[in-house]
Amino acid sequence: MRTPLHGFGYKFSGYFMEYGPIEADNLDAAKTQIRHRLGVSRLPLGLQIWDLAERPLARWRVDVAS
């Protein structure tokens, strides 16, 4: 029996845009998919990756100017 896939999101350090979902068995598999998607051998420093079950992707939000 196969375990269900988890959804993962990722975000670059210093940016507000969040990307995903990446469907993978675990965090290491998600990192591999993100490296392949970005076309790099190592993930950039500060890249944040999280399980979407813990926190969903944020939608676009515009702060109201004062």
C-alpha cells in the first residue's frame, strides 16, 4: 500500500511570493523536485519549504497605504 502524497510550498528568502504545491512523499523528495524545477544542483540559501497541511499557501495580499 502506498502512502498518500503530501503537498509542500516554498518561498525564497526576502520575497513575499509563495510557490507550490509540490506533491511528494516527504520533505527530501520535495527538495529534489524543487531543485529540478529550478534547474540547480543546490537549493538557494534561505529557501523556506513547508508542509501545506501545517500552513497553506498565502494568497496575494495588498497592504493599504496610509
